[in-house]
Amino acid sequence: MKWCNLFCILSLLFVGCGDGGSSSSSDVGDNQIVKTGIFVDSPVQGLYYKTTTKDGFTNDKGEYQYIEGETVEFKFGDLSLGTVVAQTLVTPYSMETNNANIKAINIAVLFQSLDADRDGDMILDIRKLQNHKFIGISLDENETIIINKIKQLLDVNDSIGDPHNREVVPYLNAKTTMDDFINNYPNVGNDPKRNEQWHIDKLGLDTIEGKRINQTYIQVVDDGFDSNHEDLRENYDANRSWNPKTNPPQHDPTSIRLEYNHGTQVAGIIGARGFNGIGIRGVAPYSKLVGYTFLREDINGAVYGSLIDSGLEQAWFSGDGANDILVSNNSWGSPIYAYDYDYDQILQLGTTYLRDGKGRIYVMGAGNSRVPQVAFNDYHNTSNPRMVVGNSNLSHIANNQYAIAVGALNYDDTVARYSSAGSNLLVSAYAQGNGTSNIVTTDKNNQYSIGFNGTSAAAPQVSGIIGLVLEACPNLTYRDVKYLIATTSKKIDVTNPTWVKNSANLWHSIDYGYGVIDAKKMLESCKNHTTLSPLKEINATINIPWNSEDTNLTFANSSSGKSFDFNITANDITKTEWVGFTLNNFYHWRPGDLEITLTSPSGTKTELLQTGNALDEEDAMQFEIDGPYEIRESTVSRRLSSQAFYDENPYGIWKVTISDKVDNGKDGRYLSDLKLQIIGH
């Protein structure tokens, strides 16, 4: 069910004063003041009204006009709802003739079930039924009879109601939605800090609020969140939350450490309660927030998990109520030396079995390592300093086929200075403000933060939007969600040289993925989306014989590099969704000097890894010795991936090119094998 953003409407309604409330008005002479009232369950458009002097249909704000003292009759088609004294706010309860409220609830069920766009804008649109004859329907009938009659009406007449949602709204849901809206009047739309949430407007969410009665469970895997925060507690779900960091473990995800507020900020972006007269609104303001307290430390806004903790299996797959959770938000990253930890197996289980086989959606921050930083080993080797740039493709949790890696944007739609680039990026959202505030969100102890940023702030925006989309289109699989993001996101910063157009006419960038997420387009597209056909996989391997005398495998400094061709001849896949590339046992004196590119048979070229990358950080972690750091030859085995090839036909020659771009006397030799993995349908 939907709410209208009535902040502007209500400000008009409360300009004047009157005995029974206030309304906008105008003098039409002879002291007759024309006033404007509103009919709400949620505001109803297309409802006929008639007073002694006025008649017509309620507008797209649910408004009607009257003169003080008149009565007004409302009709839904030829079905009279009743006659009451005209006033600022009229609700289905105003039409009630007894104390049982049967008529009021029946009106709510009728409006909500026959709304022309139940998951689009926030108005109950019944204009298609302005002249409808409701034969045999009485508003005083019991629940079973009225529901059956509405169902029959929907079954025999495809031109009325929402063509994508033909179910009758359950009695209790309709009543609760109506009650909540009326009880919050006049605070509807009046979240005091909403005007500071520029990201809501930039994302086009000002009129997209989602269903008020829903089962949209969105998980925050983080350092916990303040479940008793004034703007979170109404949406907090205790049954599916878990905190293994307490002794004994408990359902409340609130961190035992007061300084751990990262998860509280993430949770507010996703699901701070909206339209309650408090604080802010979340991207999905009626979602159910599920907490899993997993993280241990917060480092400059980038939070790292306990990588050997079995808690990830519980968080991502096997925890209480796991099947109900639609989206898992992970605004944290893993150090690149954590490659060996088998995240993929857990994510595969979650995308295969959860949501009744449709798969949970896993959203990951791309990382905040774009700004050049001194590599770990440089602290030990001051005689040979160099700068490195982080790449999201070095994060194993963000570059697998199941994850949605999210980059961070400035207010002006350019890449944030810290947002890690990577061919594994799927999409971007906002983080860095244009003035005094970044992302305004909740903070611990009923406080609010104006400084939250990073991909930690961008990822929960995407999680919230995915929650809204799954409310509207609950049968989407995790692959459908990724596909819709790739095909509906908005290209930005169009002069950025990293944009590459693939052969399916989709634009991808290692800075932005497919661009900024577009909630409206996703909601529109999901209703007509056909579920992707079953997933298929192609694997190819190039084995390289070991020969210490073979100089053909030498990767010389400042050279054009060496290319390796994978010839894909199978015909199982016609549309690519994800490509993985793995190199094993690559010996190199300084792997951070490497650049690796991948070119598809259609000629689409993407950069899997840029020179000056952070692989030397892995080298440092593996070979650190007591005293000054010793530069020595190291072995690289790593998977990289790309989202750039969506919808391309994968057949033909895929070319991987490996180059050493730095002339520093440190080259590489020996490579045991290369692997290419293509996922598609």
C-alpha cells in the first residue's frame, strides 16, 4: 500500500483556521468561502463528490472543494460511499453508520485492491472506474463476501485495477494501512530532517515510498545497529536478528561497544521509519530491518569483518528466518590477503535456496581505496617507495558472480575521490555531498549524523531500492535483479574515459558500473520482465608447461605484454551475465606493476586490474619478516571478474593481456595456468 508525500499538500491545508481544522480557501463573493478538503485512505484520485454548489472528481492529491456548512456525497462509480458534513479531512471512517467499522474497512479494501498502479506513485488511482456500475456489491457485507466479489470483478475485467497485481488486499492489511495513515495525520511527510536528505531526491525517491504493510526484510551485516533508536525501532525485526558478540548471544544487534555506530548509520539509510514526524526517512521507509552483528573494527569509515568467523555462514545463509530475508547489505570489505576464505560457497547456497529458490540479493560496498596510499610494504622499505591504488576487483566478496558491488558518487554525479574502481562494479549510488553534509542518517543514542560517506553509504541506498523493487515484483530472482540494474541504470559523467559500450549497446565503466541506480526505471521494468532462463556456465583453461629456461613467458618492464586466447566454441549460452578470470602461480618481483585487460569476441575491452595496484599489499602480508621489509619474488594466484559484458554472445576468442607497465627492473616469469569462467543464459 502506498502513501502520498503530503508535505506540500498539508502546508496548504493549514494556511487558514477554522473550528474543525484548517483548509485552503478562497473568497467567491457574498462571504462564501470555497475550501479545499482531502479524502484519504491514502489520497484518492478519481472519486466523485457532490455538494450543494460543487461537484467533480478528486484530483491527484485527493482534494475536493466545498463551502463551509455544506454536506458532501462521495461516489465510487455508481456506488455511494455516503454523505457527510464537508470538512478538511474525510476518511472511510467518516462514512461509517455504526460502530462495527465494516463499511469503512470494505471501502479501504475496495480502493486498495482496485488502485490502477499499486506499486507506482503514491496515489490511490481509481479513475478507470469513474463510470463503473458495481452490480451486487454492498459496503455493509461481511469480509468473505466483499473479498470474493472484488476478486470476481478483477477476474472478469482486465481493464480495471493494476494489470500486474490482481490479488485482493487482505482485510487486516487494508485496515492497518488506513489506520496508520490516518493516525499519523498531520505528520504525514513531515520528517524534520528530510530536506537534508539530498540523496533521496537525487535518486528520484521523493514519491516512491513502498508498501506500508510488507514483509520486506533487509539485513544489515555490520557492527550492529541501535535497535532502540527512535527512527529505527518501529522497523526493527528482532526475530531474524542475531548478535553473536554478546555473552550469551542474543537477538538484539546493538553493539556492546558504544563507539561502533557504523551499522546504525547504514540501517538508517536503508530503513529509517518514514512519515512519523521524527528525524529522517529511509530509502525503504517501511522495510523490516534485520541486524547481524559481525564486524569487529571500524577503520576510517571502512569496516572489516572477522574473516575466519563462521558467523558469515549464519548471517548470509542459515540464521533464523533466513528464507524471509530479501537483501543482505554488507558495507564493509575484506583485506586482499583474505582470498582463500571461501565466501563463494556460502553465497552460492544463499542465492540457490533462500527466498524459496529465488535467491537472496547480496549487496557489497566496492571499497574506499581509490585514493593513492602507501602500500603496506612501503612502511618497511623507505628506500624504494611507490604509491598504490586500490581496486575493487581485489575484494573476493565483491568480485564473485553473486555479489552486487556498489561504487560511490559525489553530489554532481562524478566518482567520489575514494571509491575503488573495478570491472566488477555493477552500479553506483551517492555518498559525498556538495555542501555541509554528506549522507544524513541515524546515529547511536537517538542522534543523527551528517557526515556519513564512502561506499558504506552508497551500498545501503542500493539495498533499499532493491527492497522496493522486490515489494513490487516479488518473483524476481537474484539474477533478474542484477540484470535489471545493468539494463536500467543511468549513465552519468558521460565524458569519463572509462565508459565502454559493449555489443549489446550497454555502457559500463570501471568507475561507475552501469551508472547510478534508477529506482523508477527498475520499478517500471520489473513488471514486464521475463524471468531469465536457467543459469549456464562455460569454463576454459590454458595450462602453461613449467620450463625455467622458457624466456617467452618473461613479462618485461614497459612492454606491450603477452596475450592469451580462450577460444569459446560451445553453444550453451547466448547472453553473458558475468565473466571470471583466474591466474595461478604467477611469479613476479612486483605484482603491483601489472595491468590486466580482457577483450571479448565482440571487441569490448575492460581493465581487470590497473598498474600501481595493491597486490604488493598482499605480498607484504605474506612475506613480512622481522626488521626492514625485504623485496623478493612473490607468487600471485587470484580471481578477477567483470560485469561489463552483459547480454553479449560469448562465442569466439576472448583475449587476456598481461603487461608490466613499470620500468623498475622488477619483472615476472612463470605462470602455471589461466582460467576463464563465463556465466549466462
